[in-house]
Amino acid sequence: MALAEFVQQLDQLVVEADQAFSAATGQEALEAARIEFLGAKAGRLKAVQKQLATVPVADKPAAGKRLNEVKAAIEAAFETATARLENTSDEVRDETFDPTLPGPAWSLGKVHPITQTILLLKDIMGRLGFTPVEGPEIEDSWHNFDALNVPAIHPARDPLDNFYLAHAQWWGAQSGDQGHGSADMLRSQTSTVQIRTMQQQPPPLRIISLGRVYRPDTADETHYPMFHQMEGLMVDRGVTMADLKTVLRLFATAYLGNSVPVRFRPSFFPFTEPSVEVDYYWNGRWVEFGGAGMVDPNVFQAVGYDPDEVTGFAFGLGVERLCMIRHGIRDIRDLYTNDVRFLAQF
């Protein structure tokens, strides 16, 4: 290779290296340019240096001198670019920032009061020997009504009192006693979980189910179209109403405190016989907590239990109502507005 050609390559390399270093806007880009031109193994300067061997012997001293000058020029351009980027970083640095000061406090979220209540209920009932179970929120009418001894003409099946899905069919009492088919619906009670559990497990049973239920109620201070229930079920030989009263009294004591008066008023539910309404005396007044009673023999027959061999009790309590009583909340809608100022209290 002629000396002139060798020098021309070196001069072109200086120009391109200077342009690359000047165009770098960050440390990563500058490092990439350095490797491209000054890399020890595959750098472009290294590649030109290897061609020095092809220069005539008489021209090697001049070629070597020019190679050293170009190398120094490229390294100087790199140092200049490095200093430029460091100065730029200094210019945008906030001199008022003090790294020794503590940072802003983290705003940590909290568990929703309904979830807190559910966890507490599981803990209390767990200590009483009840195991939590779950079931689907989209149900068929057999589990939601038929298996619970709700007649086909019962007003509880009315579409105005339930959320039937778009493809579901409801014939109603006017078409005879056909009642419901297996139409899908949003469950209106967690008693459906009792039915599914009894279908799968033989007695004895001691379970609770906590979950969302749906009824088309107009939202006001005490009603909401979606709410939570805690359903309890105990099935064994010789279970009596005395066992039901004992469990609910123990629950009231654990949840609301010592010496909470409890009363039971006669009532009627299709799936229990006898049936009672349960009230607790709280803050100077009687508060209705839910319904309960002995499981109706027809319910046992629907799931394949022998009502002559086993008896049982069931109860259903409103989780929101329990939460509101415990925390002094007056409007159920406050639990669903997601107002951080309200939720932060719990």
C-alpha cells in the first residue's frame, strides 16, 4: 500500500471519529463510539494499523509517525466528548438536593373493612370448628331454590327479586307450576354453597361460606344490590336448636364483646323448620343480624342425606351489617364508594 493511501485512511478515520464522539448524547453512545474506533481487538484504528505492514519499508517511519498522531487525535477527541458529557450532567444536577434527608413517606394501602370483617369471621368461626368453603356466584335455580325447598310458585323466585342472566328463562306461576328451569342467575344467597358441599361430602359437616350475593334492591342506607353473607351449617347426629343458640351466642361474644344479649324470634324460611330471626342488643337497641333454624328434612333429601339419621342447623348473617355495627357505619353505600378518606379510618 502506498504511503499516500495509508495516510488518507488515517485522516478520514480522524474526521469520522471526531464526528461520532461529538454526536454522542450519553455515556452509552460515547462508549459504543469508543469501541468502534479505539477497540483493542476490532476497532477501526486497529484495522488500519494492521495495514502498516503493507507500506514500503522506506515509507514506514513516516507512516508510523502519522499513525501515532492520528491515535493521539482520536483519543483526545474521546476525552473531550467525555468531559462534555460530564459537564452537561453537572449542569442539570439539582444543587439543592440533599441525599442525607429522608425521602417522602410511603402512602400504604389498607385492607378493606369488609375484607377485614370476613377475615375476622373466618377466625372466630374457625375457633368454633367451622371450615370455610366456597362456591360459584353464577348459579342455577335448582341450587338457589329447588334444593333449598323453595316452591316453584314462591315469590322469592320473581325476576324483580333476582338477577337472572340474559339467556335465562322464567315461566312464573301464571304458566302453571313449572317454576324455573336450570336458568343461570347471580346467586341470591350463599345457601347454595351448603347444597353443593352436602352433595360432595357425607355428614358430619361443620362449614361456613362467605361471599357475595346479589339482589336487585334499591341502594339506600341499609340496602345494596350486591352484599356479602356468612352462611353456617352444622350437620350430625343429634344436632338440636340448643346447639344453634350456643354457637350464635359464642359468636356474638367473640365478635361484639362479652355479655352481648342475644334473642331469637320465631320466623319462617323454606329451608329451615323451625326458623328464627336472630337479634343482638348493641348500643342500647336490638339489631337484626340474620336468620337461622334447623335444616328442613326436604333439604336433606334433595342432597341425598337421610333426615331420619341426621339433623342440622343453618344460619345466615349479613357481613356488611356486622361490619357496620362494629365500626359505627351508618350508610352501607360508604363501603362501596372507594373514598380513600373514609377507608383510611380502618
